[in-house]
Amino acid sequence: MRRRKKPDNLTVLILSSPEKPIRHLSIPRWTLKAALLIGLVVLLAIGYFYLDYYRNMQELAALRQEQKFAKDKAQVLNLILYSQQREIREIAQELEAVQTRVKEVDELTARVRALAGLPYPTITPIAGEKEETINPAGFVSKKIAEEIATAQALRDALERQKAELESLEGALVVRVLRIPPEKRDTPEKLQQELTLLAAAPMRWPVDVKPIITSEFGPRIFMGKKDFHTGIDIGVWYKTPVKATKAGKVVFAGWKAGYGLMVEIAHEMGYSTIYAHNSHLLVKKGQEVREGQVIALSGDTGKADGPHLHYEIRLNGKPLDPMIFLSLNTEGK
């Protein structure tokens, strides 16, 4: 028995009214398949374009968010920079005021040192690592770093000035106490006496460790009462004797009791005497500098052994050399 062939067309019956005949519409099956395939392709295309549109909208929203964040960040940075500029101006004003104060203190310190005749200290710079300062935005502000470095230098300068003034205060008090009360009862007298004290010879006449064998003032010498007008420093023969202050040699030779002696005139009425020497190395009228070797020690004249007799006189009146030697902070 022959198998019946399946029809290739799809027949659609169209009935518009009972009175009219039935209409037949024959549609090939392949057109239906093609329509379904085309519909599927269209749906897939619509889905793809929708997904692409959705992805683009998401990216656009992200870009807008980034733009907003960048705008907000720029505003924050502008506020930070404005704040930093204002901070820099304030720091600069403060630094200027501190620099002025430091300069005033330095000038005052220099005047006091000159008045008291104190030497200037040697300042040794302290090496340190340079620190880097980062602002809240995460970047280095060079200007603020420079201002901070300047402020640190000023703080160091103020610390140095504080230490120097403390040392200066102590040295000045010692000098004031060396002045009799009746000569410092007014600022004018005190200034005059400090100026006079600053001009006095203050270094030791020998570089070896000094040993005082006889002090200034009343004493018993060779069984008799005597007034010692200087101090005796115990040194061996031919020890270099140095001028304790720059000046002019007014006497160099033999003098009764003093033996071979050198006398030097200094500023403001001061003079110094170096006696009992074995050799003299300067002549009368010669200008000498402080620390210059002027003689070699010995035991000439009225001496009971080798030593150096050292005197300080003011307008011809002997003064206790220890008043001035005790002010020598350098030990020379």
C-alpha cells in the first residue's frame, strides 16, 4: 500500500459569514519557518541592542559619577590650597616677627658681651635629616616644607640664644660681683666699671698648669711682714712667659728686688709686670701682642727659688690678679 504524501502547504480556512462560501488560503510551510526564524533573529537583535544600550547607560552613569567625584575632589583641593596659602601667609608673618626678635636678641647679646668683655662662642652646626611634610591631599607642599624648615632653624637659633644668654647671665653676675658695691649703685657706674673690667688682662702668663706659691696681699717673707703686690706662680727655669694682653713695653731690664723684669702698659690705665726672669726677649718701646713670649722664667732678684712674679696694676695701683684670672673661662 502506497504511503500518503504529507502536504507541503498549510491551508487556512477563512469564514467571513454563513452566506458566503469558505475561502481557502494556502501558505507554504517554509514561509512559516522563515517567519519564525526571522522573528527569532529580530528578538535576538532587539535583546542584543537592549543589552548594549543598558551597558552604555551604565558606563555613562559611571562616567558622570567619576566626573562628579573629580569635580568634588577639585573643589576640596582648591579649598586645601586656599587654606595652605593662608597658612603660608600666617607662617611667613610669624617667621618675620620671630626673625626680628632673634635679631634683636643677637644684637642685645653682642652689646652685653662687648660690655662685659666676654668672648663669642663657637657655634657648631648640628647635622640632621631633612623631613618631608605631606598635606592632607597626599602631595608634598614645597612652600610649607620650606617654611617649616625655616621655623625649625629659628627654633634652633632660639634654643642656642637661650643657652648663650644663660651662660652670659652667669658670667655677667660673676663680673658684677667683682665690682665693689659702692661702684655699682647706679647703672652708669656699673656700665663704667664693666667696661673697665672688660679691658683688664685675663689670661695666664704661662701655659703650664699654674701653681700659686704665694698669693696677693699681706704675708711673711724671709721672716718679715711684707705686702705682696702680685702672685707667685711656681714654674721651672726657662718656662716661656707670655704677655697677658696686647700693649707696649715700658720697662725691660734689671730692677732691685724684681731681678730681670718686663712691664707692659695696656689700655685704660692697666699695666702688667713679669719678674724674676732668667732671659728677656723684648725691649723697651716694643709693641707686643697678647700671648707673645716676652721672657723666660728664672730666679733673679729677691727670690727663694725659680718662679714667676706676676702683677696687674691699674693707674699704678696693684690689684689682685686672681680677680681677673678667675674670669678667664678659656683657661689660657
